[in-house]
Amino acid sequence: MPHRDQHVVVVGGGFAGLNASTQLAKAGFRVTLIDRHPYTTFQPLLYQVATGGLNPGDITYSLRRFASNHAVGRVSFRRATVNAIDTENQQVVVSRGEPIAYDHLVLSPGVGVNFFGIEGASENARSIYTRGEAIEVRDIIYSGLEQLTAERDPDRRFTVVVVGGGPTGVEMAGTLAEMKSEALPVVYPEIHIDNFRVVLVEMGPALLAPFEPGLRDYTLAELRKRGVDVRLNTTISKVAYNQVTFANGGTLDVDVVVWAAGVGAHSVVNGWGMPQGRGGRILVDRDLTVKGFTNVYAIGDAAVIEDDPLPQLAQPAIQEGAHVAQTILARIEGRATRPFEYTDKGTMATIGRLDAVLQFPNRKDGKPGYTLRSGPAWVLWVAVHLRSLLGGRNRLQAMINMGVRFVTWPKSATGIMGDITASPAELGRENE
């Protein structure tokens, strides 16, 4: 059957889904992309939205615009939630409109926050995995600082607890700490820096666990130098609206808890009838075919090869998107499919202005890859992230916003503002 007559439905417009759609369209398939949002979000920069560094529009891109970038009829977009998958009749049942028939189905729904069953976390903590969540966190933090200026209480603290010592947690805590130590004296002269507290909680013995020890130690030292209260080997057992309880029995009064401790599959995936593994991720064979199927595939953060799990990062998702198109093409042409092989291009995380860590993959001789830190790593971090944004407008706008904030810092700390929003602690006190 000619490729033009084959219809591939792709669920999810993240890194994996967009790259799969692009490669499938280039190969001549008809593609329908489904997502519950009308836009895709560049998640690695959501912490910048949450700390007022970028506008949400800088890191989002219209999925209808994405579809229109391809030849007419090659890619179409449907905004809907996938309620069920009828594999017997090869249909995707969606929340809006008629079911969508498919010849091949690619599942790339991404993941959401994972609270690991910790009491009160889902109700009282906030996350920054979507645009809306990042905006809410931004407004809570800036509103809290405004409240401090009104109270003028030297003993009153606004406390942000960031849970999770991976890149997202480190980047969030580092940016808030710079605001605390450098911006508060200039922009909020009524507030003493001790009235704004940033706490980073990590249950393991080190931050940025996948990085080599030297970079981990450097990151820890830099965060503490900026004023972050870093607590390693610390587990949270309960989250209330105004307090966290630690497994060792201690407590800490908080205004908002930002959860960056892990990800898990969206609950809607549980009703799709797919085999699932740890964290609810869809189990796939090495060629990215869902176990037990021949024309259903899963890629990105929501998929896992059980005996060879990949890091839930952008690069594996991007590469899987390209690979799944080749798998589908091979299957149609009667060729053997190839196992997916991940090419590690390195890992990076920013700590603050002019400060980041970068680790290149191991060399061919097996020796550890090169590492960078401080200013040079930060410059590469900025270049990679700006280049990865979709759309020339987004790249230009993000570059302008980041550039202006860098040059005019610390006065620019509150350059992007939102609405006044009560913190979880404040809402809880009002409801008592």
C-alpha cells in the first residue's frame, strides 16, 4: 500500500510527538496529531516562566501552526483528550468529535508530576510541568513578596520549598536564590533577605545524580553560596498547606512547595489498555513497538524499554520520534525493524546567571566525557536552549527577554508580572 494511503495517528505534541510527526510526513504518511492543548510547550524553560524570566508565550508554539508548516494534507491537528483506544477496530476515541481511525498509532502523551503517594502532596504542592502551573507558581511567589512589603514584620518569612535535586529543582532554586540575594535589596528594599527563604530538599545524598561527582559538589557549593538551604538525604513524609513534615519527624513552616521530584504517566493512560511498567510508563520492545501489538508504538517520557530504561529528557524523546518513523516504514515495506539506540549528546543544568554545569558523554575509549562549569557552560546552555525553541519569533523574543533581564539585573527581577494570587499557606489560613 502506498505510504500516502497510510494514516498515522500521533498522540501528544511534545518533543517525541512533533519529531515523529515531522519524519512521518516527510516519508509520505498522512498524520493526525492529537493533543489536549492547542500548543506545545518547551518544558526545559518552564522554570524561567515560574521565576519571571520569560513570558509563557516565549516557550509555547501553536500546534496548528506546526501542522500548517507541512505540505497541505500531510499533517492535521485535533485538540482533544484521548479517552480510550479501540485496538480491535483501530480507532482512537477522543473527547471532542468522532473517533479517529488509524493504520498505525504512536503514543507520546508525555508525563506529569509524580507525588509518590506522599500524604497531602497532590493537594498542597505546586508543580511546573505545564504553562499554567508555571504561571501560578510565579504569581504566588511575587504575590508573597508583595505581602511581605505590606506586613513589615521582621520575623515573618516567605518560604519556598523546592522538592527534588534534579535539573529542574536546581534551576528553580538557583534562580530564586539569586532573586533573594541580589534583587531583594534593590527591588524590595522593605524586605530583608532573611525574610525570603529558599529550601531545596533532596532525598538522595547528592544533587544532579547523573552528573559526575565534581559537578555535583560544585553545584551544591554554588547553591549554598547563593543562599539556598540545601537538605540532602532528606525525605518528606507529609505536605500540609503551611508545613512539610520530614520522615525523621522534623517539620518546616512553608508558604509554597514546588514539586520537582519526579514524573509519572498521566492517569488517563491507565484506561488505554496498554501494558504498563514502573511509574505507569507504557512497555515497549526495543524497536519502540508496544508489547503485544504490531501497529501501536510508544515513545518519549511515557514509554519505557523495561530492561534498558532511558533518561526522561528531551534528547531521548527527540531521537525516538525519528526512530519510530523508520520502524513504521520498515514494517510496511516488510523489512526487519531495528532496535532503538540512544546517542547521548550530553547533559546540562543551569545554576544561575553565568553559572551552569555541562557533562559530555563518555568517550569512545570508555573514559569519562569532558565537563564544563561556570560561565562557558552557561553560554552553551543558553545557546542550546534558544536554538531548540520552535519558531523564529519565539527564539527572538526569548533572546530579547533573557538578554534584557541579564543586562538590567537585578532591577529586572520583577520585569514580567502577573496577578496577585494567594499562596497555599495563605489560602489555608483563610479557610481555617
